[in-house]
Amino acid sequence: MPAPNEVNPRNFQVLRVLYDDGEFSVVRGTWEDGTARLAMRWNGAGDDAGYPKTFGNPVWFVLPPPLTGAISRALLGETGSNPDSIIETLSEVYRRRD
């Protein structure tokens, strides 16, 4: 079961972990085109690489930008959430809207 910071395929680089309860993770990272995006994955258990994975290697399911604010807000206060990372992500989202 890989930790969120260990899942770094070449097309997505993790910047910060917003949520990790050991089984499921949500992160903010940089997509291959340089844009900041939210991504998520089920981490698996034991030797399982979780889902999604490509050729047995763990990868991230990258979300469309309009979902970033809603999902980030929903994670606030949840067990496993990282409030500082969530607030930083929300600040980025709302700064872009100005």
C-alpha cells in the first residue's frame, strides 16, 4: 500500500496531501501541462497497489478543475484531512477566480 507521496508517475507530481486516511487519498499536484490539479486514489492494502494503477504501478485519478473547490471544502474537518493544505488549495482556487 503506497503512501500518497510515493505515487509520482511522470505526468503528475504531488505538491501536498489534502486527505489521507490510510485507505484513500486526495492530493494537490502538478499535471504534465504545468497546471495545478486535484487527484485521488484508493491506496490498496498490503502488497496491493490500489486503484487506479497502470501496469501494476499506482497512479492518480486527476479531477477536472471545477471540482477542486467543492471537494476541498468537503474534506475540511474530516478525520485524515490536512486543514493547512486544504486552506492553501482553496486560496489558490479563489485567487484564480478574481
